Amino acid sequence: MKGISILHDETKKKRYVQIDMDLISSKRSEIDDYLDLLLIEARKDEPTIPFEVVEKRIKRLSKPGIRSKR
């Protein structure tokens, strides 16, 4: 995308995103979509949590007096 550059570190890994600030006002939704895609790519090898497990956690945490166990 014009105005957006991905910069690599010394080991050739994608490391930084450089955005032309003039694009922020004119193409905000396109930039948001592009950054979302970069985050998806970066997290593609992370483990996933099944929806049912997340749903149970939300229900448990929404009960009064229950706090997150982080």
C-alpha cells in the first residue's frame, strides 16, 4: 500500500511499520485493515482457545464476586 512501509531488523525479520502521516486522515479504514492483517500474520502460530472455553470463562467471570485469575 502506498505510504506504508514494513521495515526489517538486522536478522531480516519484519519489525516496524512506517506510515505516512498524511494517509491517516484520508485512508484511516484502509490503514486499520492493513494493520489488522499484519497482526493476524504475526499471531498465526500462537495457540488458539476453543470458543466454548472462552464462553465458559466469560460466563464465570460475569457472575457477581468472581474475579479474573491472572
